[in-house]
Amino acid sequence: MKKVLLLSVIALFLGMNANAQIGESKSRKIESKARKGYGFLDLNVGGVHEVGGFGVDLGYYRTMFEKSDWELAWDVIRFEFSAPFDSPADYDQLSLKTGFRVFTPSFFNGKWRLFTNLDLGYTCVLASFGGYSFGSYDFDEEDYDLGNYSDLISWASSFTKADYDYYDSDDISAYHGFGLTWGIGLQYNKRFSIGYTLQYESKFETKNHFGTIQFTF
């Protein structure tokens, strides 16, 4: 009888030890499979090129460092598109950027956290400009936006509004430059965010200001 009890205790001990090892192994596998990368989709509404506009951003970020519930992530790639509401066919802004973002420790039952992001890269503006015709003199909006309008000042003083006509252009030109994006927001449960986004491009020195809703997947 004693031998049976002894064998039972040994078997129970071995079984518990085996289950503990299996549980530890599973927990390590789960931990190793913890998500580090997230895709994101930003829907933006605000101002583009000094008028009302919209934008859509699509990208992917990956957690690089975590300490004391602070998180540093790399924006591996970020693609941006923006355009004005009234003339999306005449002015489009496209960007390809990379950067980083920082998340604060969670609060409100661990569901909410603040974040900020900074991204740098390439921006292309696809634009079609019209112009004004002053008799035999033509002045393009493109020249105005690029700052080459000093010669217009002397001409404009000798003309009234009835003396010039505005004309549209169907030609689309590409303008290349540096782009920057800065954002700040409040994220819920790592899935949904609301915030503010600033986009800057160097060619026309345009600043786009957006209210942003972000979905993470």
C-alpha cells in the first residue's frame, strides 16, 4: 500500500512538472508571436494648398523598443495622397516617407495612450495651372506660386479688372521636393486613433492641416 501511495505521489509530481513545462513553452511561443508590426490607414480632412481638402495615408509601423510601457516604433513606410475638394484633378500631392512614432504608457483602464509621429521623405505635386492674359502679356499661376512675380507688379498697376482674362490649362506638370509629416493623437486599444496631422512640402512651401482618423490593422 505504501508503495502504491509513493508511486502515486511520484506520478503526480512528474505530471505537474510536465504540465508546467508545457505551459511555460506555450507562453513563450505566445510571447514570441506577440504582434510587433501594424498597418495603418489615415483618413484626413482639413486644408490643402490654402483651401479645403482631404487626404488618405497608408503605411506600416513596427515596434523597435519598449521600456516602462513607453514604446518607440519605426514607420517603415508611409504613402500619402491629398487634394483640394474643389479641384482634385488640378492639384494632387503624393508622398513616400519613413520616420518614427512614440507611444506613452496606457491610461484609463489600459485602453488609451497618446502618441506622436514624425516622417520625412519625398513629395511630388501634380498640378495644372491656369493664368491671366493682359492683352499681349500672359502671366501663369505657376510663376506666381514659384515666387517669380516681380515683373507682374509693374504691369498690374496699368491694368483694370476689365483688361484681363483668366484661362485654364489642361497640362499636368510634376514638381518634386522634400516632404515632412508631423502628427499627434490619442489611440484606443491599439486599433483606432483621432488626432491632428501637419504635412509640409518644400516646392511650393505648402502646409496641409488635417483632422485625422486612423485605423490600425
